[in-house]
Amino acid sequence: MKQSVLDLLRAVGLESQAERIERGDCPLCGCKVDVSAFTEEVERMEFDISGLCPKCQYKVYHTNKFSYLPVMQGVMEFCRKV
């Protein structure tokens, strides 16, 4: 994770979440993140941005109304072409 993101978390009062990320823990649930558990490239990319474990990513981005994964895969394909 970029230091600027950690600095931003601290600036808005999310010190404990920044500390969790620095330890390799999920900022939401606090579990140790096993990077090998990511099955999709987009999950790994989201982890690099947010520090979220696979279970929390699913809770945040997958609902009955909206599935994040197909959207992000489409974005990644577009970016590869540009």
C-alpha cells in the first residue's frame, strides 16, 4: 500500500486502520491477510489499494444488486487496451 494512503487514513482519524494495514491485517475485520487467498487479479489490486482481506472485499463489493468483480474486470480490460 502506498504511504500516501496510510497518511490519508491517519489524517482523517483512522489511525488504528492504518496500523492494521501496516501489520498486514485487514483494516475492517483485523484478521491476518493471506495474500495467496486471492483468486483474481482484481482482488489483489483492491488489496493493494485498501488492504481488505478477501472476505471483507466480498462483503463490501458483492451484493444482490451489484457485483464488483465483473465491473472491475471490464475496467482492467479497457485499461490494457489504452
